[in-house]
Amino acid sequence: MPTNSTPTKPNVKHINESQVVTQLIAQPKDANTIGSVFGGTIMYWMDMAAAICARRHSNLRVATVNVKDVQFKEPIKVGHVVIIAAEMEKTVRTSMSVRVKVQLEDTYTQITKVAALAQFLIVGLNESGKPSAVPALAETRNTSQ
């Protein structure tokens, strides 16, 4: 007879099990009057990618508690392809450290540059909104995927 049990969570996950890479085209609505994407918009994109990465790793609700080492290296212009990559770097009990890199791609010149970098500290939350344990991070990548 089938049961309605919840699947057990793994105690350890590999980096590539939670990686996020997403792409979009910078639009006029994202930009200021000189055609560069607002820093706040870039931060929003980065936070979303970090949250998806953390959710995939933990299988929990998550909340960003800290952002550090934010660096805006190159302006993203309207029309650039924007590549946002998030990768788990470290886990400690209920917290996850996620590194996010944003690249701009000018498809006309075929030039790609790092536009922004940041480190997000994200906490896993249980159904009551309280911090909850997250899986450890394996030191190697899972090559079977």
C-alpha cells in the first residue's frame, strides 16, 4: 500500500546540482537615461539567481540575509545579452554562500565581459519561517549528470 511520505533530503549535494545560468536581453525599462542598466536591476537579477541556486541546493524556502563584495565592473547597455550565473560556494548549518557573476555579451562584436560580481549569504527556512539545516556541499562535482 503506498504511503504519503515526504522524500528524504540528501545530506550532501554537489555544486553542479544547484548551479543556475540564465540569460536575458537588457531592455529600455531596465536602464537609466544614458542607456545603462540600473545597478538595482542588476542586484535584483543577481538575488533571483542566488535564491534559485539556494532553493535547488536546500529544497527549502530561502531568504537573503547579506550581500557582500558587490562589484560593478562594466556597464550593461540596452541590447546587451546578460548572462547571470550562480554557484554554491559553501554551506554552514542553515546558511549558504552563493557566488554570482553577471556577464554582458555584445553579440554584434562578439565581446563578452564580466559586468558584476557579488557574494550572497542565504538562509534556509522551514515551513514556519525558522532557520533550517541545509545539505553539506560536496568537495567534488557530480559527473554523472
